[in-house]
Amino acid sequence: MFARLAELNPHPTTELEYSTPFELLIAVMLSAQATDVGVNKATRRLFPVANTPAAILALGEDELKRHISTIGLFNTKAKNVIATCRILLERYGGEVPRDRDALEALPGVGRKTANVVLNTAFGEETIAVDTHIFRVANRTGLAPGANVRVVEDALLKRVPREFRRDAHHWLILHGRYVCVARKPKCPECVIRDLCAYRPKTPP
């Protein structure tokens, strides 16, 4: 399965636009219940003005809200971003910590966000399970589970080591563009013969 996905896309990565671990952290925090496209539109306005914890704090919460107002839940997200920036400056010298517990302790950062940052910014073999990965893991039979943590643990056991670093990106892109929720594009799927999903869509 992963050999085929790798052949199709040898160097997968996030569709969020970023240039530093901090920019990625902020982008992922903003992406909850929002599309990557929508987040990228907002960060293209925000990052040229403020792309460090100090710069965002200097911008202030009201001005930050103005820059991200097109994103859902922007009031709560702005509050969390400001609080996170303050902690990063006070405890970590303005740097994003490469530590799960430290990341998850930041306001607005949960396990999924921490996994994305650890994997994408720091190259760790973590798998962040979002709705797309949850669907693909269950539908294909790769790693069935009733909740995201069960699926994450199953994926970490079942994904071969050589594919683990990029597995998150392959699965999310597959779920976003091929194994979509309502009518999966089974006829054009490169892993359809390996998939346990019985009601495959016809050509």
C-alpha cells in the first residue's frame, strides 16, 4: 500500500504554507475546523507582518483577529495564539520545543497538532490522525479503530518503519483527494485491490 502511494508521490508534505517551525505551529493551530486553503489565505496576510512570537505579541490580539478573521473560530484561536506566543518567549526563548509534552501544554495545541509539528517540522515518526486519516484507516482496513488515538496507535504498529515518517502525508492526501467521504474515487485509486472497503464505487 505505502510502496504504491510513495511511487505516486515520493516526497509528500503538508499543504499548509510555512517556512519555520513556528509558522507551521501557528498554521496548524489555525487549521482546526478550517481548510488548508483558507488558512493559507490568512497566513499570507499575517506572516509577512508577524511571523515570530515577539512580532505576534507586538501585533496584539485585536490586530491578530483582523488578519485571521476569515477563519472559523478566529476569536478563540487568536486568544490561544497570543497565549502560546507568550509561553514560547517566556519558557523557550521564542523557539518551538521539540517535545510532545511541552507542545501539548501550549494553549490550543492538542495531540494532533503536536504530532503534525513533530513530524513535519522536526522529522519525527509521528502520525497525526485527522478526519481524513481516520476514514482511510478504517475504510481500507489498514488500522480500524473507534477513536483517533486507537487508530494512531494501530498505524504506528502497522506502518512499516521505512514509510512511517511520510505516512501521515500520504494518508491525508489520499483521504482528501481520492478516498473522499461521500463518494470515494475507487476506480482511480492505486490501492483499491488492497482495500477492505466492500461497496467500492463503480467506474
